[in-house]
Amino acid sequence: MGVQQSESHSYSLRVIGTKRDFVEIAFGIEASELEVELVMPLDAAAEFAARHRARPLEPEPEVRVALVALAGPNGVAALAALVPDDESVRPLGGEGGAA
């Protein structure tokens, strides 16, 4: 059974926490008050966000710091799907570089 993308709904996603190698996300349907919290690996969360074309919402500052640390220098692409476009999500040293 495949996932259907409804043209009448838009989706949002906010990273609300990290636990070990996982991210906690709140996925919402913007036309309703429905929100679901999910826990999954970073790459799976980024794929989920892309598949649903979810609009990333700004995480709390401490969550952003933990997310950037979890992603490391190789996780820039995943971060791009999970937080609004912003230079501050890039790990020190630039894309793929060392700190």
C-alpha cells in the first residue's frame, strides 16, 4: 500500500529532539490540528520529509545544536531536509570538511 500525496494538504516537520543516533520529529498536516511524533534515524527522517514535501520548521536552539552534532560533517544533505535553509546548520569546516 503506497503513500498518496494529497494536493489539498501541506505538511510541516519540526525536529523536537535527538536520542543517541535518532531524531524525534513532529509531522503535521497544516490544514488540520493533526500532528504525529515519530522517532527514526537521521537519513530516514530526511527521506520521510522529502517524500512528503514537508516544510521544515525551526527547531528549538538546543535541538538545532544537538541535530548538527548528530549529523556531523557528512550529514549536511539530511540537515537541509529537516531545518529551514540556513548557514548555521553547516558543521564547522564547511561541507564535508574537518573542523
